[in-house]
Amino acid sequence: MKRFLIGFVLMIFLSIPGLSWGAAGTCVQELTEVYAQSGISPVAKVLKFTCTGGTGAETGAYPATNINTRNMNELKSWYLYKGETNPGAVPPEDNWDFTVTNHNTIDMFGGAGANRHTTTSQRVKPLDYEPVYGTWTLNISGNTTASAVIVLELTFVR
């Protein structure tokens, strides 16, 4: 009877809408190589982040996401060339922002990732062609739309 009572109270507690915690946002990363011709070295590498905003208490929030160790190792001796933002099927709020910061928390795009459009894909260039080393982190802010999808592609060249 005690277990039943505890289970019943827990079920009532979790069914109250105001007490719903929701889910945190996510960012998944995928690295691909671009070839001009088969059988030669790649001419570019593209690191694609697909990010989905949180829900509930985390509505519209995205986690700060480090470029993972495997991708950082693959990108050593490559240089950041450009970034492209593409809103997804559930678009983010207008004028959302992103930064890609290095190990010294310097924004590699120098603020050019601010005020992104809600439906239009946009391209930004870095301040300089920065070699990849240390830890780089993607930060997304300025969105309050639940489950909004943002795709960011970072292109690297030699």
C-alpha cells in the first residue's frame, strides 16, 4: 500500500503542468571532407552543428558546445574560412546570435554572428584565418522558441 501511495503522489506531482521541467537543448556535430578530385587530399573540411533548442524550463536554450576531441584532432593545421547559418524547419526567433570562441574566449567571427535571420541562410567570415588549436566552443543565444533548429556549418581550409 505504501508503494502505491508513493507512486500515486508522484504521478499527480508530475502531471501538474507548471512543474514540468522540459528538455535541455542539444547540439550534434559532424565533420565531412570536401574533395576537388578523388584520390587527392581534401581541399576543405566542413564541421556541421545541428542544434535543437530546449523545451519547458529550458525553452529555446542551447548548450555551449565544445568541438569534440576527435574533430579538433582532425582539424589541426586547418584554418577557419567561413561560417554559414541555416534556420531549420522550426525556425529560431529573429536576431538570434552565435559565437565560436577559442581557448582564450575570443570570438573567431568578431561579433559577425550576431542578429541572424529567422528564415534566411547567412554567411559570415572570421576576423582572420585562425589555425585550429586549443578548445573551441559554439555558443548560441537570443532564442526563446521551443525546439527551434539551427544548423551552423564551419568551413576550414589549409
